Amino acid sequence: MSDIDKVKRIQQEIEKLCKSVEDIKRDSSSNRVSEMCDNLLEKIDDKMIEITEYLEHLESLEIQKQRELLHEAKEMLKTVKPKLEELKKAHHE
């Protein structure tokens, strides 16, 4: 898999995670919200680790475009994670 393909795959996975957050918000009446939030938070943490490791790899190759795309993806995750944690906390109260 080329570097570009891998970055695109990671971005698609992040888009799915973000969509899942929206799905949970719509289904907030479910008694499984906390469990679904935990599951997504774990996936987000795993994806952050994968991106960080891949960024280190790309930095060693000095591939600027992929690095920029991954930094954007990581920022997207950073904005989604607090929203998800807030949703979980609000539903748990």
C-alpha cells in the first residue's frame, strides 16, 4: 500500500468515527450510549496512536503532503473526542 493510499484509508476511517459520534448523538436515548462512547473513545485513541506512529515514519521520509493530511486528520479527532466525552458524561448524569 502506498503512503497516499494509507493516508486516504486513515482519513476514511476517521470520517466513519466522526459519523459514529453523530449517530450516537441521534440515538442518545439508548441505554448503551456509555458503552458506545467507550468503544468509540478506544477507537479514537488507537487511531491517534496509529497516526502518530505513521507521522514519525513519514517524517523520516520527509513526505510533506501525507504529513499535512495526517495532521489535519489528527486535529479532526481532537475536536471529536471532547464532544464524545461530553455526550457520554451528559448521558451518564
